[in-house]
Amino acid sequence: MDMGMKGKNVLIRTVTNYYTGNVVEETKKWLKLERAAWIPDTGRFSTALATGEYSEVEPYPEAVVVMLAAVVDITIIREVPTRLK
């Protein structure tokens, strides 16, 4: 199943965590993100989506794979945060 996410910057909300990154590969079971970060705290969610500013950003040193079975929703974002602004 191709969701058309390849090449997109995304914020992924799973049942336990938030992730951001650029989708470089997708299968029917997972998405592989580069320039990925775990977002422990978005701050106000709607503000984070509108401005790209998050209360906490924890970048991954390498790519990360997110299992689609745990995903609640995915939204496209303008840019991938690499650190706090």
C-alpha cells in the first residue's frame, strides 16, 4: 500500500509518541524517516502544526522506522525540526 508519503516531511502521532522526519521509504507495514526526531512535548498541538515550533525536540542520529500498526495519524509539515528554535 503506497500512501504517497515518500519525500514528504511529516509529523506522526503514534499511540505513545510523536515523530517527525522526511519519509525516504514506505511499505505496507512501516515508514522509514531520515532527519528524524522524537518529539517528547509538542507544546500546544495546533500551534506546533502552524508554526513548526515544539517544546522539546530529540533528534535521532540515524534513520528511524515507525511501524504503521502504532500510528494514529500522519500530517505533512513544512520543515523537519532538527533542534529547538
